[in-house]
Amino acid sequence: MYNWSVDEEEFKKEDPEGYKIWRLEQMINYGLGKEKISEKLVRKYWHKLFLDPETKRFLEFLLWPEKKSLP
């Protein structure tokens, strides 16, 4: 993923956690390129991610599928 509007090195130095959250949002919203998203990081920052509601609902379905009770 390439972002031309943000100085990523400076952002990473000033706010490492904010950079991780921003990068996850960028990857989810705008594409991955050849990279993969870390499920662990998505779960960790889930409540801080600003995502499209439909995308967030879909990811929530994938990450935390509803458990069906046994009869």
C-alpha cells in the first residue's frame, strides 16, 4: 500500500499507536496491495477503527461469528 498524502515515517515516530490504527483503516478501506492484514491487530484496535458501517459489520461477522447453542 502506498500513501502519498501522509509522511508515514514522521507519523510513525510521533504516534506509533495512531499510525498502526491509521494504517489498518487505510488497508481495510482502500486495499491491501500485496500485504495481509493482521487479525490480531484488527481485534486489538477494533473499537478505535473508523470504518464504513457495512464493512465493519462484515468484518465483525468474520471475526466474531455468532455461536449457535446446541439443542
